[in-house]
Amino acid sequence: MTDMSQTVFLPSGGPTPPAGFLSRTGRTDPDRVPDLDALTRMTAACADAAAVVDLASRAPQSAAAIYRIWLDRNGARPDAWAAWFNLSVLLNVAGDLAGTYDAAVQALRMKPDLWQAALAAGQAAEALGDRAAAIAFLRQALPPAEGRVALHKQLGRMLELDKSLGASAEELRASLLIEPHQPDVIQHLVHTRQKMAAWPPAELAVPGLGTAEAELWCGPLATLALHDDPEMQRRVAADWIARNVPDPGKRLAPPEGYRHGRIRLGYLSSDFCRHAMSYLIAELLERHDRSRFEVTGYCVSPEDGSDVRARILAALDRHVPVGTMTDEEAARRIRADEIDILIDLNGLTSGGRPGILRWKPAPVQATYLGYIGSVPVPELDWLLCDAITVPEEETARYSPAPLRIEGCYQANDGRRPDLPAVSRASEGLPEDRFVFVCVSHHYKITEPVFAAWCRIAAAAPEALFWLIEDTPESVAALRARWQAAGLAPDRLIFAPRVDPERYRARLALGDLFLDTTPYNAGTIASDALRMGLPVLTMAGRTFSARMGTSLLTAVGLTDCIATDPEDYVRRAVAMATDPAGRPVLRGPALAARWTETLGDCADFARRFETALLSVVKRA
């Protein structure tokens, strides 16, 4: 017997069966089925398909006969498809394959988009031995391949936004199983797998799609946590730009620049709101030398009512909302304002508007802070960095050209935050255990990094690991791998997300922050150092893998910079098991050092402006 879909039930409205047709319980009495005349009279009262379906649903023992009688008179009605399809289901249950086939075909002729009828006809045709007809009907039951690809893709994107990552991954992969060479779908699937801690994230198990292709099309954000190779990161970003940011064919700014009394400095961002970038850059905007610079913010950000947004807007000389403008309109506004240097604070992150940059609305354009790697938009001139994050010998592997700020590249807000009182007891941590901390997003935690943490945990059996709660899928995956490594579940603790003030205050409760690679912590690492929490990092090759090295060098904590995985594990174990092996610079002493170095925004503003003055153009 074929596996048919369930009966289609339409709204009720049919006549009530005559007395004695139903038992006292309201159920049909199989021993009291009415005769043909009674069925004929009842069906005659059914004015439409909804009514006959309702009648049949309340008299299942006679349902097939009811449908046949009604269809003899009304089988050509536009709504009769429901009765035909329900009849096909009943005949299938009764083993009447020929009748099943005929009724399903009738339903499908009247309602060609009723895939259930196409499936029923196909299954019946197969059972009757007509394979060609079965294939034809089954093909009709499916949307065309193009439609199925698009449906799975869109559903996957919606589920991703809804944070239903497992379901999203299934839909994205379903789209790739139909058409494997879809760069945008691959990008979202790889990054979704990173966020789920589904390793290796680029092994997608899609026939015809190799890991190398998936790694190339992984997208700009995923590549930072996937590749410790500046050439590969640049290639991934350039491929994404070529597919998503078309060349408008026109450049707006005069190449030779302008002649202004003060340099007109423009910042373009979608993150002038409660975002990590704004917390870093607020004081820099306040400290720009107004005798030399005039500062305009071109804002694509939401009005979130946050304190940091209010502070950002107050620090600007002019605030120009461009979120509702097209790329061309925004670019022409920037050109009309005769901006000398335009600094894009998004790069290739969510919300960015690289299409504006392609119009070249300013004679000098740079990318800074938002995206830590190559942003190979041809109209960008400079990538703001420092000599540690992008060493001289790696210059040729980056696009645009590196513009190095003296000292550390990262702006910071040195203003003292108002932090709540917290304690280990309030956060559910024991007082007498060494606590490793990592509050980075889980997509930054790679398989080799977590394997190193498991080795550290095995060699330092009293230590605890305190991570942030991220996605339910990643938490479950990390717990499973932790236990598979033979480690006690209660040593891996996930802290809930909290407001920025409490998040910073909690960092002071740990003993050592374990950095990730090849995508280091940036803002978070600086926050940890500010709170007196040492950071153990491992220096890699890419900008994203050298942020920690730059920050630790700035505060003088170079004994926390590992050279390779073995060195990383060795240093972490030594610090956890031997008090004498812990950094001398920690706690209040480290916090004070941060204030003197990374937290000295007045000094940073001077160094930042010196870099800009070296590239400004004057007509």
C-alpha cells in the first residue's frame, strides 16, 4: 500500500446525518451504516465541497460512498478537487489502486498546484507499474529546481537571523545539494557552522563541492577565523567584493584633493550606536585637534537611544544621516561636502556600505577598526594598522596599502567606566580555583584552539574554564567535546551575557584570558587588560591573528605572547599550576599600565592624526 498524504479537510457546513446514523458517543456506528437512498438524500443537501467533506468526516464508514455520490453530480465544480483528493486517500487505504490513481488525477487536473495530489498519483502509478507516469507526476509535485534552490536559501537566511542555526544549516545545505556552486549560500553555511562550533566548518558534505571551494567562498568574516594567511584572506574578500559591490564606472573626488584651512575628516559607519566600535572610538572623536581637523560623521546607524550614541553624535562637528540614501546619493553628498579624508569604520562587516566607497567621493579613503584584514575595494587607499599587526615584510599581501600608526593601532576610550560591584560568589565561581576566561564569540573558537584548551585542562586539573554563553548549538558542541576529552563537565562554565558595565567588571574575576587564533580578541582583549586580567595570545601571520600581540606589546606584557600551539599550552599550564610562573603585571598594576598606554587617548589621537597628515592631498 502506498504512503499517501493525509485527507484535506475544509471548513464544516454539511448536513447533519439522520437519526441513528451516529452512535450515542458521537462516533459512527459501523453496524448502522445507512442505505444508498439515505446517503443520496444527505449528499444532495451538500451545496459545495466544504459541506461534503464535513459530512464525510463525520461518517467515515460511508465516506467513500458519500464522495462518489456527490461527485457524480458535482465532479466538475471548481472546488471539487478536495472531494476528489479525499476520495483518492480513502481508496488507497482500501487497496483500490486504480481508483486511487483516477481520483488523484482528477484532483490534480482541477488544482495543478496541489502537490499532495501529484504525489498520490505518482505513488499509485508506481504501484500500478507505470514508472513513466509516476516520474511525470512526481516531477509535477516538486517546484522547479530553481525554485527549490531559492526557497531553501531564503528559509535558511531567515532561520539564521532568527538564531535557529541548526535548522538554518539544514536549509542552506539543502539548497547546495540541488546547486552546489552558490557562493553566497556557502558563505552563510560556513559561518553558521562556525557559530555552531561544527568543525571543520568548511567540510559541508555536498557532492561536487570541495573543501577548497568552500574555504574560498566562506565570506569576509568567516575567513578571519578560518585562515591565518593574509593572501587567502585578501583573495576571499576580493572575490566577495567582485560579486557584491559593482563598479559604478565613475569617480567623484578630484584626485589632486582640495585646499581647505582645516582638514575635512569624514567617518562612515553603521555602528554609531551600542556597538564595540563606538566604545573604542568615542574619545578619539572628542580629542581630534579642531584647529587642524573638522569632523563629520556619515551615519548609517540605528537610533538606539544609547548613551554611547549620544556621546558619538556630540563629538562630531556635523552628523549626516545617510542610511536612507542610495550609495550614489550618499557618495555625492560626501563629495559636495569636499571631505579630504574619508575613513570607513565598517570594512566588510554587517551594515557596511562599500558601494559608497566605489564612487570615490573623497580623494583619500581609508578603512579602520571595523574589519581587521584586507578590504580590497579598489577605491580604498589605505588600511590603518600598526607595525606589529601588519609587519613590513607582509605589506604586499594586503589591500589597500597599510598605513601604520605609531604604537598600537587600536583606539580606546580612557574615560573611567562606572562599574557595578561583582564577586566570584555572585557569578557562581569558587574563590580558590584558577579561572581561565574567554568571552569571545564562539565562531572564533577553532578546533585546534579548543583542543589546546583541553590539553591545558588535562595538565592543570584544578583550573576552571569560564566562557560566554553564545549559541545553544555551540554550547552543546563544546560541552560534548569537553566530555569526550575526559574532562569533568563542571570545569567548563558558561556565563550568561550581561550589560557592558557588568561584562567589564566580571573580567577582573578571572586569572588569565585565553585568546583565540587566527581571529584574536580585539575590544575584549583591551577590556581584559584594562580590568587587570592578563591575556595569553599566540602570534600568527594575519592582522586578525596579531591584534593580541600588538595590545600586549603596548602594555609590556610580552611574556604572554606565545609563538606556536605548544608554547601556548606550556605557558597556560605554567601560569595555572605555579604561582611563580604568573605574570608580574596583573591586577591593579596591569590596569594602571593600561591607563598609561592603551588608555591614553590624547597620545593616541596625536599618533593617529600624524598618520593621516602623511597622506592628505592638497591641491
